[in-house]
Amino acid sequence: MNVHKNARLSQHSRAEVVRRVQAGQPPKAVATAFGVDVKTVAKWVKRFVAEGLAGLSDRSSRPHRLHRPTLAETIDQIVALRRQRFYGRQIAR
């Protein structure tokens, strides 16, 4: 599993955060102990309740949908040019 290099919590740490909150520690104290915000603690607890241990794994940051997706006609033209071995700069012209 690729963990984001700047991630404050690993999957193991997230599980420990959830365990401590469920054991009765206040979320603010847990957040302080792990060096994260209270919102972060709440997010991991909510995901754990909804999805179990699977909810504590990393997720893709790729958007689910695009605001203005590329038109199908444009995609077809790009694919056709790629098959002719055109590269990005040539296609952009």
C-alpha cells in the first residue's frame, strides 16, 4: 500500500485513534496526542463505523466526476492521432 508521504496517520494509527475514542477518551485529547485536528479524528471514527477496518485504508484523491469532461469526439480524434504515433505536443497543435 502506498501511504501518502505527508500523511500524519498510517492505517495502524487510524485504528488506534478509533480504538481510543471508542474506549471513552475525548476526541480532542486523542487529536492532541496524535497531532491532528478534531475533524480528522471524527472523520476516521465515522469511516470506521460505516465501513469497518476497510474504511481506514487510503483512498484515491481522483475526483469521481469532472466539471467539464472532454467531449467524446475530441477523445476519438486524440486516439486516432495517438495510433498514428503523434505525441502530445503535435496533438495539441
